[in-house]
Amino acid sequence: GEADLFLELFVARFQVSDATQSDLIFGIVIVGTDPITTPPTDGIYFLKSDGAATVAIIVRKNTTTGSNSKTSIATMANATNISLQWYYDGNGRVFYGVNGALVGSMDASSTYLPDATNLTVMMGLQNGEAVAKTCTIDYVFAAFER
């Protein structure tokens, strides 16, 4: 019913100095000690791995049985702002976009949607080589309605 409906929204606008040799994570996740090297077991987040400029979105209830992802939803460029957003519709789907344009949607049913743990906003950058990298964050917005 209407009382069970909840909506979540996440938006981040940022840039990195090196789009290929940087690892990054943006989203809402369970707290971990090294969320880039060992991605969170629970959350909805964007992840960019070292050695590639492409971004993935992950919806994860747990690492082994409840993880859904879409790869290469965006390609980053050095020192160029990108806006990544996702929206949970309260009805089992996460919609995701890049620079304000809808790119796609994915299954976020009870199999995949994290629902039994506290989540927090996460922003992280790690260099992918022995050279300093920077991340300039314009804004991060996270909202929850119940």
C-alpha cells in the first residue's frame, strides 16, 4: 500500500584528475574498511575500477546471492565534470542516469535491494598508480522519503 512506498534518490557531480588511473565509489553503502578495493556487501552505488574510465552501478543486498549490476553506463574523461544519479521507485526498480539523462533501469526487487542494514553516504577515491590523483566534488545529494 501507500504506507509501504518509499523513494530514494542519489546524485553526485564531480571530476577526477585521471579518469583511467583512479578508482572511485559514490552512493549509499554499508560501512566498510576499504570500500574501493573490497566493494561493499550492501548498498546502491557507482563504482569505477582502476585501469578503465567506465562506470558501473551496483544494487547489492549481499555479495554472493543478491547482487545486480550494469557495467559501462558512463565513460569519464580527465578533469571533466560528470553527474551520476540513481532513483529507486519504491516498486522494485532502480533508474540510473548520467549528466541528467536517463540511461537505463535495473531490477532492485527484494532479492537485490539492501533492506536489513544501515547504509551511509559514501564518496571515495583511490589512486591507481604511484602518482597522486585528485577528485573535485561539486555536490552530493541523497534523499529518502517514507
